[in-house]
Amino acid sequence: MPAYSTNMRLKFPILALILEIITIILYAVFVTYDDGHGHHDDHHKTNGTEKSPLDLYPMFQDVHVMIFIGFGFLMTFLKKYGFSSVGVNLLLAAFGLQWGLLMQGLWHMTDGKIKMNIFGMINADFSTATVLISFGAVLGKTSPVQLLIMTILEITIFSINEHLVANILGANDVGASMIIHAFGAYFGLAVARVLYRPGLSNGHENDGSVYHSDMFAMIGTVFLWMFWPSFNSAIAERGFPQLTAVINTYVSLAACVLSAYAFSSLVEHKGKLDMVHIQNATLAGGVAVGTCADMQIQPFGAMLIGFVAGIISTLGFKYLSPVLASNLGIQDTCGVHNLHGMPGILGGLAGIVAVALGKAETGSAAMQAAALASSLGFALIGGAITGMIMKLPFWGQPPDQNCFDDSLYWEVPNEEEENEGSLAAAENSKNKAEA
């Protein structure tokens, strides 16, 4: 085991503990319970009847499952990186939601306090989603320390863009196609570009899946697929708009599966299905319908968006990702550009069209366009700056040969025996051959 891997022992615990202690102090000063006199009162009343503070708890729980099981397992496809996929996902999300609650709460303080409620918890989870999307772009090539740094910076930048889009521009983005998916993807791609590794340009032996790792990744896919209607409707206005968001997402995802499967078979060798497409492109309909989710686009409109998203995503995996890697030096491990980037832009464009056609209660097409431009601008510039900070040599970035390998950061069971076993086997066959 190379010596440099042990520098985790100081850097990681110190950073993690300092961040948590600072966070606890900030909560002590700024955060308290929502006693029902906060700014979300209008949200809690429907038809003049007071709603329970736990009204949104089922939606919150669904979003929580997406963040911790869905995103975590979606990234387990790498053959030797499953611990990091699920494990670092848990770490980043647990820190990110604490930080996100602060960063988003700062814009909506009451008497100098951030009032904590389920609505705020859902939004805090949303802010972590951006980080987990970006994590997918750099998966296998970054240390936990680098990723904690990325989490702080990305959520801070995310909350500025979100405030600008929602409150200042007054744009519609209920399912966050622009402010989470497009933002998280292009932020991650900008980071990946800055952290480009020429040594990985011809691939890496561990940058791939095995049968059971692809099976694990499908767990993430199915959880995300099932709960995506909650993700897109969680912060919609109660009642009919929320129901509309659930229905639109439900049919968009269903249509998307059909087009993703069809195009996977179409572009693959001998018409076989490719697990990469099935794990990812089947979800693109959830991303793409996000901005329009609560608008009156009719079920067929939502299905059309999902259908197109499945096609774009599958074609992206097949044809665009290799080009981004070879020509632009963007080594996007999970293909987040295909699941979150392009479908996120498609969602933003669909939102511009839907608002122009009068399918939304409020907003203007110009503000929708400004929101998309703002999200992409903040993502690319913020991601590039964040990437430069992450590139500083003291964050313990793994060397090329140790990328995509859990054993650099985790105690991995039976690994030594396995290695010795394969060495012994190689030695054996060599002896036999000589004999």
C-alpha cells in the first residue's frame, strides 16, 4: 500500500470535525424551530384550513430516499468503488443538508432566525442533490477531503443562484430542471475539466462495471424512478398544482423508459440493451419535465417531454460522452451530462415554451430564459473556480493508478487474500507453462 494514502488520517478527520463544529455554532446562533409564525404560513393554509406542520413529511421522506438510496446506489456501477459511491454519498449529503439549510435560510430569516420546518428540510435536501450530481462527474478521481470542499462551495453558489432565479427573476422551476439538474451537471463538468487527468485519457482498468455492480446501480435507478414524482412536486403549491406535478412526472417518466429502451437497442451492437442507458436515460424524463411539472401542459405534453429526454440521454451516452472526453478533456465518470445536463436544458427550454404558451399561472418567457442562463453561468464559472481550489495539492487527491479504487480510502475486506490469491495463481500458471 503506497504511503501517501495515509495522509487521510489527519486531513479528513480534522476537516470533518471543524466543519461540523462550525455548523453547530452557526445553528446555535441562527436556527430555531418554526413555531408557525414564519414566512411559509401562506403555504400551510389551503381553503382557509390550517394544515399540520407534518403535512409535507411523506414528500420529504420520498426525497430523502432519493438522495440517500437513489443517488448513492446509482453510482455503484464501478466494480471496485461501491463503498465510496454509497458511503461518500452519505457523508456529502449529511453535511450538505446541514449547510444547505443555513445557506438557503439566510435569505428568509424571521427576527434574525432561520425557522426550521419540513419545507426547509426538503429544500436543504434539494441543495445536496446538486452536489451529488456533480460528484457523479468526478466519481473515482477525488478524495473525500476534496469533495467536502466542493460541497461547501457548491451549495453556497447554488443558494445564490436559486435565490436569484426564484425570488428576483420570479421564474418557474418547481422540479428544478435548471437550478438543480442543469446546475449540478455543468458545475460538475467544469470541475471535471479543471481536474482533467491526461493519465486517464486511455481509460483505467477499474473504470468499468461487473455483473453485480450494474445490478446494484439498478437499485438506485428504480428508487429514483419511483419517487421522482415526489421530487418534482414537493415544493409545488398545495392542492391542484401539486397533483399536476405528480401526474406530469409520472407520465413523463413512463414515456421516457420506452424511448430510452428503444434507442438503446437501436444504437447498440446487435440490438442488445446497454445497462448504462437503462440505469440513466430511463430517468431523464423526470429531469426534463421538472420546470413544467406544475404547469397545465396536459399529460400528452409531459409524455412528449419525457419521450424526447429518453432519446437525447441515450444518444448522449453513445455518441457525445466519448467526444467530450477525447476532444474537450471532460472525463465524466457517471455521464451526468446525459442524465442531468442535457435533459436539464431541455427542461429549461420546455419551460420557456410552456410559459410563452400561457400554461403557467405566473412568470414570463424572458425570465425563464434568464433563469436558465443564470443557472448555466453560475454553474460553469462556479465549477471552474471550485475545481481550481480542489486542485490545490494538499487535499489528498488520489494518484492516477489509484483512481476508481475503494482501498485507498476504505478498509476493504479480503482484499489482501484476493490479491495474493491471484498472484499465486499467476505464479502457478507461469510455472506450469515453463514446465
